[in-house]
Amino acid sequence: MNKSLLISSLSIVLAAVSTNTLADVKVRGGVASGNYEFKVTSPFGGGIVKSDYTPVTVGLTVIQDNGWYFDGSFATGGGEHDGNDPAPKERFNRTDLALVAGKNFAMSDSGTAGSFFVGLKSGSTTMEYPAGIGDDVFTASGVVIGGGLGFPIAGGSAGFFTANLGVGLMNGKYESPGFSSSTLKADNTVGTSFGLGYIYPISSQLGLAVDYKSNVYKYQFDIVGTNVDVDETINTIGATLTYAM
């Protein structure tokens, strides 16, 4: 699936959302503890860069009475990466953006609900290059599709457990002052995302969510006919406050 087809699909979903003027709007903000791993494997050698960082997140969700919804989220945070031992710790920054549309639907009288979504996702990682000669910049973007389940506790009065699973078709670009050719590209990489969460309704308008998210992607770059594999793993545990306007 290419981006033009995805944008067409999102347009159809947003058109369905717009047919119903009654909508709930929710805004959210939170903070997380993140771990980022960037592993390079090639015949020339390789290494693993591990980084701990603290992303701050903001988001907006519009939900129609008919179950269709649109969600946008942005996260950014910095920290340090350890480089390859015994290299000293160096600067690290990660930014993520996601725009998705989908639908929620009831699955049983007990309140168990399901959902599906399709959207666009992008991420950018900046890692300071050793010796202060510049930065490694790894960016990825593509299409994500998936679904989730929500399970009420005590009819929802004690909150909800949530689980979701997604698949992404991503393109990657790796820029480094360490390459003779400064930009490398990888197309059509398939990755997975997984999440678990708990949502507690503090009041009719205010909610608290805690969640765990994991994203794993594998890219393959070609350097003068030689394959260079890059494994990107991102894990976060966070807390978010949501306000229904």
C-alpha cells in the first residue's frame, strides 16, 4: 500500500466522520520513559546504540457517535546514547508523529469493544556522531494498520484494560557523516507495534491512562552492493491525562 492510496483511504474515513455533526473531542498530554535501540549489522562490522530518553506527548481525538474517529499524536524527547563501548555518552533526540482514522464497535453486552485503524506514521532519531563531526539522523515514515480491544472493569466504573496490535509498511533514510555516500535509503520494510494499557475515569471529563508500547522495525540498506541491516526497537512506559471538551 503506497501513501497516495492511504491518503485516499483516510479521506473516505474522514468523510464518514464528517457526516455526523455530533462529536466528542478529547485532548491529552503526558510523559513517558523510553528505551531506544539501534543495531547495525554488516560485513564491515556493526554495533548497537542504546538510549534512554523521556518523551513528552500531546494528542487530539475526535470521536463521532457512529464510532468513527480521527486521532493525531506528537511526541518528542531527548536523552543520551551510549555509543559503542567504551565510547562516552552522547546527545540523543527522538520525535514521533502519527495521524490515524478508524472505528470503534461494540463486541458484547458486557461492554467489550473492538476497533480498527489505518494511518500515517513518521519518526526521526538524531544521534550525536563521535568526535563531534556531526549527527547521525535516521528517519522513517509509512503506513500503519491495526486493531485493538477494550475490556471494562466493573462495567467501566473502575476503568478499562486495552490491547492493540499494528503492522507498518515503512521507508527508512539513514544520514551519517561516517558514510562516503551521506544518505542511505531502505524501502518497504515491515514492522510491528504492540501496546497494553489501563484507563481510569477520574471524572466524566478527566481520565488517566497508563500504557506500555513496543515498536520493532527491520531495515536493509544497500552500500555498494553489500547489505547493511538495521534493527530499530522502541519501548515506552507512560502516563497520560485526557480531557473531554
